[in-house]
Amino acid sequence: MFFSRKGKLKKEFDDKLVSSFKETKEELHSAKVIEELMDDYSLDVIAERKKAESIHFYLYKEARVRRVLIK
């Protein structure tokens, strides 16, 4: 009776994780494209790419731990 919401909550938060994962994947891709298009060396752009990369891989690792299927 008390644990009937557990499956519903897990699905809800797994859906949020998947949507966050997809958003960070797009951000990482755009950061990589911007870095490739640069003609000079800018630490700000590199830092933004590394930040997006670390967030993306953290969410990937969390999805693996939770065993979430990302379609």
C-alpha cells in the first residue's frame, strides 16, 4: 500500500534523467562544433566544452547505475 508509488516515481525521475541526458548531449555537440570552428586558442570555449562533457558523462554514468534505457 505504501510502496505503490515507488514504480511511478522511479519512472518519472528516469524520464527526467533521460531528457537531461539528451539536452546535455546536444550542448556537448554544439560546444565541440564551436571549439572546432575556432581559429584561435580560447580557454573560455575549452572550459565550456569540458564542463558540458563532464555533466554529460556524469548523467551517462548515473543512467548506467540506474539501468535506464535511453532511446
